Amino acid sequence: MSPDHSNPDIEKQSRELAQTFGWAYWLTAFWLFASVSYLPLKRLGAALVTPEKDALEAAAAFGDLLVEHFPVILAMVALYTARKLFVQFSRGEIFSPQNGVSLTKVGDWLILSAATALFLPIILAGSENGEAIDWAGSYFAIVMVLIGLAIRLFGRTFALAADIKADNDQMV
């Protein structure tokens, strides 16, 4: 949709959603750094400059931490992609094929994040002496896969409809 056919309510709500998603993204990034990765990163840095520390062990610990939080990192990419989409909406650029592609990508990232959350416990259990797998978060992950699939379908439909609209606009 061209900016001259914009809807002020949609633009305002999109701007608010873009801000909300931006805050969620940066708060999650801050949490990942401050509460999750700061000390392991500090240990890794110390191990790299101190000969009596084992840098390989510190690097492995930091790598394990990244793997454990990989679903969160992937969800952050979905948040960032959605924020960019809402910024486009807030500018009045609503009905475009690119926005359909962006919406599809949001669904893809959600699916990937949720699938990673589902399969990561299986992978980690195989490397941790056969400990029992905690399936407590699997319901949430399955719901997120389904939501991601729905968003992906809406995105593909949105892109197709925008292409058809663009073709019809050229005919008139």
C-alpha cells in the first residue's frame, strides 16, 4: 500500500508494536549478557591471558552456554525481524510483497527457535551420561512451532496477495 493510502491507526499501533518488540529484543540481549554470559566470558578472557588457566576448558564452557541458550538467540532474531516489519507498517508501507516475505521469516525463526528448544534436550542428554530428559517446556515449544507455521502461511499469503494487487494496479 502506498503511503498516500495509509491508515493512521495501523501506523500508530505498528509504531507501538515496533517499540515493544525493540524493548523486548534489547532487554533479552541485556539479560543474555548480564545474567548468562558475562561471567563465562570473563573467565574465558582471563584464561586467554593467564598461562596457568585452561583456555580450552573456558571456551568449551562458554560454547556450552551458547548452545543451551540457542533457542533464545533464535527467538531474538524473530523479534528483530518482526520489529523491522512493524517499522515498515508504521511508515505506511503495509501491503508489499517484501512485508509478506518478512512475515514469513518471522514464522521461520519462531519455528527454528521452538524446534531447537524441542530437540536440544535430546542432543544434550546424549552427551551427559544418559540423564533423563526434562520435557516440561515441550508443550510451549510445540505451540510455538504451530504459531510459527501459521505466521509463515500468513506471510506467504500476504506476499501472494500483494503481488496480485500490484499486477491489478498495473492493469488499471
